[in-house]
Amino acid sequence: MSNFDELLENNKRFAATDFKDHLPEIPFLPNRQVYVLTCIDPRVDPAAVLGLRLGDAIVARTVGGRANPSFLDDLAWISYLHETLTPDADWFEIAVIHHTDCGSALMADDKLNHDFTQRGFEEEMLRATAVTDPAVTVSGRLTLVVPPSSRDR
Ligand SMILES: [Zn+2]
């Protein structure tokens, strides 16, 4: 049995619940009118760390929680839909969340950075993506503190 088998079983159980009763009527107008951008790190799942429930927020996840071109394209699309199809609805707030102990900081490691550029990536882009201090990369209210992973203990 692979991990996917278990995930598919979990999805079957989920599909049998009353989840549909809690979803927003319009998918780009989430229940809490929040658009979250955060890191792909599995320790900063917005549902767990912010208490969001299904349908509460639009969630985008990138390495480091950086607003990369793909994120900006998606944000432009959602904003366009909102402006065009639901102009009288409240606008969403955007929460950009960076966190402590972010793996993206490894992009600033000289050796890893240099070796990865051999695969066609740009050194400065990698260094600019690294979140080495979330209090600096997003000054403000939503810097999450993540406990060190077991490998660091
Ligand atoms: Zn991270």
C-alpha cells in the first residue's frame, strides 16, 4: 500500500461528510475573505497554524512564501474575476507569511547556491528568494515561529 492508497481512502471518507454545507458559494470569495501566501514547508500548513477551515481562504504556497511570478499571475486572475463578476463584494485581505527555520534559507548557502546554478538557475534569484530572517522579509504581524525540526535537535 502506497501513501496514495491511504490518501484516496481519506478522500472517500471526506467526500461522505457534510463539507459542502460550509463552502463559499463563489470559489474566489472565500468565507473569511483572506488570500494567504506562505511557504511550502509542511510545518506551516495554514489550516493548522492559522485555524483556517475548508473554504475560509485562498491559499498559495511557494518556496519561502515568496511572491513569485506564478503567484502574481494567479493573484491578478483572482482580482480580475472579483472585479468583473462580483464588484459589490468585499475585497479580500492578503496575508504574506514567512517563518523561522525556513528551508529556503539554504538558497543563500554558497555551495548549494553555486551547484544549483549549474542547472540553469540564477544565483541572485536564489539569494533573493532565501528567507533567512522572516522579521525582515515580511515585517509585521504574520511571521510564524516554527519549532526546530527533529533533525536540528
Ligand atoms: Zn519555509
